[in-house]
Amino acid sequence: MPDANRMPGSFRYIITLFAVIASAAVAGMITGGTAPLISFAMAEAGYNATVIGLNASVSGIATILMAPFLPRLLQTIHTLPSMYLGLALALGSLLLFPWVDILPWWFLLRFAFGLGLSVHWVVSETWINAIVTERQRGRMMGIYVAALALGFLMGPILLRLVGTDGPTPFIWLAGLIAVASTPLIFTHGMAPHMPAQPIGRAYRFVLRSPVPFVAAIIGGFVGSTLLNVFPVYGIANGLAEPVIVELVIAGGAGIVIMQLPIGWLADHFDRQKVLIGCSAVGLIATIALPFLLGHPWLLWPTVFVWGGTIGALYTLGLTVLGHRFSVHQLSIANTAFVAMYQVGSMTGPPASGLAKDLWNPHGFVAAMAVAYALALAVNVYRAVHHPTPAGERGSH
């Protein structure tokens, strides 16, 4: 008999998907607000950019170090308690931030915060991928990524409203954690059981199905570069700061809006070919950037599409991941996927920044083009040598 939680249209199925996606969107808002808030607070305390940058990298390190332990945690205390535990850890860290002024504590709290939200992040994705049906997997992952990205973009807007001084913004963000946990109350008894597999099998997963993991690392690389280094590239080319901010917003809007049509394509066509198309469009948009800087009517839509391809790498990577791995394997596979994304996020800004310094200013574009070309090459190679079986393609 089919599981009611996995029957499209059933009340329990809809409630579960809505609750997990809504919780992830709020968690994205917390992440998007916390990153600049901590940077502002540390700058106000007199720390230099190097220390602030190192502190920002701690969250990514926490995600990577969490990887060996999360599958066992899911098996021991199960899905929903793991999410509550992650949110509680992030909540405690945020409430302590305004009251410490010792540098090692800033790093410890940033690590704990990153660890807590990473648990919530990975479990949310694994949960959604475990219960969606194959016919709608691309659309559901597109909705999830769009909601997560929209939440992330809303974080700085919250800071604009409540300010960045004193403990108040930290308390607001901590309150959002309570909001993120609220939808999960309605999912009790609906979470799938996720048996653990040895973490050592993760490398076998990557070798057996490299496509989603390459999409994750390249998506992290170009996504973090858009936020952190693209503004520097714009300044080097004479763009005004308000224009650069608007372009970054355009890229973020592309990440949010384009995931729904990309998810639809993933459900109706060969997903590997959709990945090839998105990688090729991303490569073309990247190479076109230097030639469009003086033509805003072309630059804005190009950056919008560029942002859409960044989100597409993550959406399509998750979609392929959910199809290729069983529920028994998803916890470790999704943990490895997110860890790869974090590796890309941590290496993107320094690598593209170095490329810009070596070839000023267009080394930035070269670094982005190489990243997209790598994604394109891997997908073309897999499509030629390991074509998707007819039964694994999106339904027409």
C-alpha cells in the first residue's frame, strides 16, 4: 500500500512539503541576515578584514566537519529531532553573540551557529528528496531552492528595518529561529526514517554519480563569487556602487525566479541535457559580461540569466541526486552534496579574487568561465559515455 506521506495531492503530503520548505526559507533568511550582521559587529569591535573573512569561513568548515556524523545522528535521534537540535544550537549561538568580546568566542559561536543551521539545511533537503515523487521532483526542488534563495535575500532587508547596532538584530534573528521551527510542529509522524550508511561510502557515491556533486561544487563557487567578488569587478570597471548593488539583486532575482521553469524542464526532459544547457548558458553569459558593461539594457537581463544558471546548478544537482540514490543512501549523499557546495563557496571568492589580481580586471571573468566550462565538460562527457537510461528521464 502506498505511503500516504508520498501521495501527491494528499493532505499529509502537501502539509509536509509546505512545512519543510517554509522552515528552510526562514532558515535562509536567518543565514542571509546573520552573515553581514556579524561582519558589521566585528568591524565595529575593531577587527580587520582578514579576521572577519576567516570568521565567515568557519560556517563552511562546520558543514564539512559535520559530514561524518550527520547520518549517524539521523539514525539515532531521527529526522525531526535532528532539525530541532540544529535550530536550538543556532538559537543559543545567536543569543550569545552580542555578549562576548573575546575573539576565540566569536569563532566558536560562528562554528556552532554554522553547525546548527547546516544540520537543518541538509535534513530539509534530504527529507524533501526522500518523499517527492519522480514525476515532480524537479519542480519541488526548484520551489525549495527558490524559497531558500528568497529567504536569503530577505535577511539583509530585515537588517535594514531593525538596524545593526547592539543586541536587537541578534534577538530578531533568534526570534526567526522560533518561526522556522513552527511549521515543523505540523509534520510530527510524517518524517521518513533515514538509516545511516558508513561515511566512507561517500567517495563511492561521488565516483559512481559525479554529475550532482560537480554541480554542487561549481554552484557554490560561482554563487559565492557573485555575492563577494562581482562587486569588486564592477568597481574596477567604473560602475557606481548603487548600480552594482542593483546588479547583484538582479542576479539574486534570477536565482529565485528561474528555478520554477528549470524544475519544470527537469521533469519533462533528460535532466543531464538540461544541466548541459544551463552550464552552456552560464558560460556564455559569463564571457559576455565584459562586452556588456556599457550597455545596461543588455547587462541587467544577462546578469539575471547568469544568476538563474547559478541556482539551476543546485536545483538540478539535487534533482539528479534524489533520483540516483535511494532513501537509505540519501542522508550520506545529501550530506556530501552540501559539503561539496561549501567547498565551492569557500574556494570561489579567493580563487576568483586572485584571478582578478593576476589579470586585472578580467581574471574574474576567466575564473567564472573556467568553472562553468568544467561543469559543461563533465556533463557532456557523462552524456556521451553514460547516457541517461530512458526510464530515468523526465516524463514528457
